[in-house]
Amino acid sequence: MPDEAKPLAPGLRPGESPAAQPARPAEAAAAPDAPPRDDAAAAGTSGRPTTPAAPVTRPKPPAGGRQNGTAKPVGAGPVGPAQSPAPRTGSSNRVRARLARLGVQRSSPYNPVLEPLLRIVRSNDPKIEAATLRQVEQAYQVAERWHRGQKRKSGDPYITHPLAVTTILAELGMDPATLMAGLLHDTVEDTEYGLDTLRRDFGDQVALLVDGVTKLDKVKFGEAAQAETVRKMVVAMAKDPRVLVIKLADRLHNMRTMRYLKREKQEKKARETLEIYAPLAHRLGMNTIKWELEDLAFAILYPKMYDEIVRLVAERAPKRDEYLAVVTDEVQADLRAARIKATVTGRPKHYYSVYQKMIVRGRDFAEIYDLVGIRVLVDTVRDCYAALGTVHARWNPVPGRFKDYIAMPKFNMYQSLHTTVIGPSGKPVELQIRTFDMHRRAEYGIAAHWKYKQEAVAGASKVRTDVPRRTGKDADKDAVNDMAWLRQLLDWQKETEDPSEFLESLRFDLSRNEVFVFTPKGDVIALPAGATPVDFAYAVHTEVGHRTIGARVNGRLVPLESTLDNGDLVEVFTSKAPGAGPSRDWLGFVKSPRARNKIRAWFSKERRDEAIEQGKDSIARAMRKQNLPIQRILTGDSLVTLAHELRYPDISSLYAAIGEGHVTAQNIVQKLVHALGGEDETNEDLAESTPMRSRAKRRAKNDPGVVVKGVDDVWVKLARCCTPVPGDPIIGFVTRGSGVSVHRADCVNVDSLSQQPERILEVEWAPTQSSVFLVAIQVEALDRSRLLSDVTRVLSDQHVNILSAAVQTSRDRVATSRFTFEMGDPKHLGHVLKAVRGVEGVYDVYRVTSTKRP
């Protein structure tokens, strides 16, 4: 590539040398005339020598954020050589001299601007092939050409941003496909380089990653647009979690360079970072990213508090470091004596975590900062527990402060032993003991999957980006499956139509504390603090949640709204009734977003089913008024064609729209009349209408056994308030949209119904073999263990379908139970009552009806 076609190095002005902006301190020393390095505007370098085990260091938090250049790319086109080389100048001679001092020969096969990045890539994978590095260089060339002419708010060439993001990804140890996507992640959004062209040039895998990171629009329209952006990110992340890793690296570099934005925009981005991105990094186990994002956002939102904590930390650092050295030396000596190979280091305190403990927990700074933390890294899990025993043998542990996250990992795959001991001088010392592999997972989280998987290093150095990579037993997918939380996010976004509601669930889940409870089989279920048995039921399975009718915690029956604690053994009871479903009251006490979304989805579906039925009835009535051939229309293509013309995906959606009032049945029928050539075509017998047949089928399946005198085609249902059965005197009442409701003549609601005499109908019993009736009974008994179980078993033995059960126990230990169930033959009720009376402790049982008092 000729000199003038080479892209600018990150942070350089036109005319400056690439070597004048070194990536690391050692290189800066070799170039004394280089401009001072600005951590906030550098091309994503960490400010210290980069090694595989130390990905992203925390710079001094400035004030920074994402900046989009507004200039259009100049001369953007296909990648190719420049037209003519630039004449050599004294500046180019100085460039060659500096490159020679830095050890970068002019004959280097790669662009000098990429050398710091490629050096990190080679240190992560020494066996990486030259062809793979060429692919990375090609991605840089494409990005540099299409971003040429664009500037960041700082005035730097825009290419410095994708190069910085890619450097962060390399420090995290991400694979070459992710590095290429990092270089190209803004091209589709900010230039005319289309996704199809990118897919052709770099393959499906890189295109998928770039598309996942690409935001919907350059202009944000408030909370809804941000919510939809997060939703899209989660959908793409479920396909490939590397999307979120790129997004987090993008946000990290933007936060490092936020100082050039207006104050209000800085605060908006910082708050968004604290609420969404830092917790997402935590959920994915990427603690190095999380800590830096939090500190950077903290410095912007609370600058005075930030400066004060920095000052306090600086004042106390010498004494704390001295005490830390004593503790570290003693621990190392004990481990050497026990012949345990280990690395013992101090654990850094982060400014935002100190602030959180001071403000949220109300603790004094001295109490927080004087609590020394050390980390012990060993080779094996066996050594973890051996090291724990060694430490506890020297110092007494603090009761209640030991946690075994090795046996029971956290949601983000984090594993470690935590303990607090009374150390030298009687001061508490916190210890984290883990293996080196666990430590890498704790630092990099899900990114460690790509950095440290052995199969990729052994056999996948040459990356093919034209097809999705699968290593071993589909290792990428295994990493996602290890994190059930990712699958949960995908479920949420499918179930929640409103993006803002999805974002609200996500925010709640990211900030929640957890309790761990056990299933009867001993499995561990993680739930948000304050969760109830209903949350537990939905965590087990959606259908279990929908059908839950009761719960037992630690062997005792509890209300469904009771709060669960750590270690509780939870068992739920479910209904086998076909129509069993959740209660709207549950939305008032469930804590988990999963349970809340599942309950809302159930009621949305129920409302849709009801709306479809109402829509069918409405359109049938409107057709009769127009004398249309109902059977031919409803079974033909006319209505389907009309639904498509009105942009409904199917005829059910059209029925639902009619039932919900979005469109009138009369309007639909008028369109049908016009489509069929007018009313003269209607000569078919209305008696063959489909609605009558559908109702006949419905009655044959679940016949209430009641007919309305003088009318055949009427939907009849038995009222639940008084549950009439054959033999009871009954009346009919015409409801709005739900047919005729049948009540006992002495029902408590008859007086209010009689105020509308025009809606009262004469009805009579006409039971058939398929008729089913609702019966409610009340059982009074002396309270004892397993009473409810025995009564329900007897009812089940009598072949009745229990729909609901409610139990109350008075202070004098009298249990009053009310059951509602279905039965086919009311004459069988006497046998049922007799069987229940035979249950031990039952002294009365009778049928319940809501009748008027005499």
C-alpha cells in the first residue's frame, strides 16, 4: 500500500507519523518526540504491557462516551491501491527511523498501525497463521477506507474508535472473526458499506456479529428506541454471545472518551452504562469490563464524591499496603509449608464498589477500605480446599462468612471459595481461593470461552468466516447453554411485545439479589430475593406455574404469596383440570420477570381466544342481516383473501380484531358483499350456517344440558355463582357477548338481573350423555396432617374433575374446605358426599349454592 493510502494511526492528525502514537509505555520511551498519550483518546490500549492473563486495565476514569462522526465518507469505494504514491519527505524519513528504533522493519508484512493489535493477537495464539492475520488486516483496510473523512467529537479520525474497540477485544482474547467484526462494527451503520457486501467480503459469521451490534437508527427516540436496541442486542446475543462482547467493548471505549460530549449527554450515557451495560458485563462474568465501566460512569455522574473517594484511598493506601504485605507473606509461608503451589495477591478495591457500600449499606469508609482482601490462585480444586484448611488453621474464620461457589457456581459461571478470617492485629481479612482456570473465567466471563478453549488453539488457527465455526461438540453453543440466563433473556424477548416492558424486566433482573431453594429432587433453583412459590413453579416449568394451586415449604403448607428463603425445600401442587390457569392476583406478588411475563402471556392468549369467538359471532350475525351464504363464505377463500388485503396474517387475526373492536363486523361484511357481486347472489339456506355447526360441535363436546325455549342457535353456559344442576328451578339471562347465562331461580343475583326483564329468557333442562355440570361442596373437619390430600383423593376416586379448592383453618383447628368440580350425572352427587363423609375427621359435607336467604 503506498504511503498516502495508509490509514492514520489512532489519535493522529494528518501529517503525523504512526510511530508518534505508540501503543505501550516501552514504545513511548523509544519515541521521545511523540505527543503525550491520552488514555481517554488512545486506540483502545490499556496503558501497560499486554499479556494474555491481563486483558483490560482500568484507566483513570475521565468523562467519555460514544461519538458518531457526522461527516460523510469521502471517496469510499472498493478496496484497492491508491492512484499515486506521495513524494518522500523529511517526515517520512523520521518515520522510518522511529520504526527502526521500535524494532518494526520497513519490510514488515503488515500495516504498522496494526502492529500493536497483532502483537496482542500473536501473544494470545502463537500458532495463528499468517492468512488469518491478513484477514484481520483486510478488515482494517475496509473500515479505514469507508470511515475516511469521518471525525469523532475529539477531532480524531473515526477509524481510531473501531481500532480501539478491536484492541480491547484482543486483550480479552477474542477470536479473529470477532476482531474483524470489531473493526467493521460501525461501517454498516455509519457508511454506505452494506451488510450484503460485508457478508460477501467476510462471510456470514462476521456479518451476523456486525448486524447484531448495529443499532437501529442513528437518531434515538427516547426510552422506546433504547429498549428496542437492547432487545435486538439480546436476540443477536442468543445466536452468538460475541455480539454482546463487542457491544461492551464499544461502550467501554466510548466511556473512556466521553469528555468531548456535552454534559447532559455524558450523564445520559453514564446512567445507561450503570443501569444496563455494567450489569450485563457482570451477568456474563466479565468483571474487568464491569469494574471499569462502573468507575468511569461513577466519575461522570458523581464527580465530587468520586474525587473524595480517590483522595481517601490515596491517603490510606500506604498503611493498607503494609498490612496487606504482612498477610500475604504469612499466607504464602503456610501454603509453602503445606506444599501447595499457589500465587497470593492483593485484591484491588474499586471506587464505585466503595461508594456503593458507603451509600447503599451505610458503612464508614474506614470500615470498608481497611478490610483487606487477598486472592489465592492454585492449580486444582483439591488444592482450593487444602488452602482453605491451611488458612483456617492459622486464623479463626468469621461465622457465616464462608461461601462455596465451587460446589454451587453463580449464574455467570463464577466459581471460588470465599471466607473471612480474623487476621493479624485482630483485623478481618477476606480471602478468595480459586484455580487459575476459575480466575480466568471470573475475569473474562463468557469471553474466556473463546480465549482459552484448547481445541480452537490446536486445530482452528485458520479462520473461515464464510461459515459459522463449530469446534468439538458445538463448543460455542455449549458456552451459551452453560448460562441459562441467556436462554431466559431470549424467552423474555419472545414473550414480551412491548420493548419498554422487556427493558424493565431486564433492569430488574440485572440488579436483583438471589435466593437459592431446592426442589423435592434436590435440584437448586435460583430466584430473586422475595420470590414466592409461584415464582418457583414458573422457574421449574411454564405449565407447572400455570397449574399451581398450592405449595408446601419445608413440609408445611404455605400461602402462594409467602416469601421463600435460602435453603427452603419447595413443593407445589398442580391442578389436572383442562382449563386450569393462573390468577390475575399473582401479578401483585410475583417477583421474577419470568413468572410475570408468563402470566401476562397466558391472559393475553386467553383474551385473544375470547376475542376470536366474539369476532366469529359478530361476523355471523352481520352476515345474516345481509343474507349472505354463511357456510360458503366461512369455509371458502373470500374471507381469507379479505384478511390478507387488510394486512392481517390469517383469518384468526381478523376475527380477533373484530372481537377487540379494532374493526367492525359490518364493515367487513360490506367488503364481502362487494367482493361477491352484491346481495343478489345470496340464495343459500341460512340453516346450514357454520356458526350453528360450530356451536353444535361445542355443545356436543361440553353440553350444559339446557335449552332456550323457542330458540335453537344460542350459546348457553351455567353460572358459576350458583352452579345449577338438573332438577333446580332455573332462569336464563342474555349477557353481552357471552350467550345466555343460566342461574338458579333462587340465586342471590336474580334480583339484580330481574331489573332488566327484556333480557330474561325461559330455559329448561335437557341433559344429554355429554352434559357436564359444576358442583360446589363445603367440607368441615377437624384439622390434621394430610387432611386435604385425603379429601382430594376420595373426590378423585369418585371420578369428578376438581376445578378449584380453598382451605381455611380457624383458631380452634376447624378446617373448612370448599371444592368446585365437574360431574356428568347430578344423581351421583349423593354418592360423592357420602364418600367424603367417610374421611377421617370430616363431620359435615354439603352442596353450596348462593341462594337468597328467606
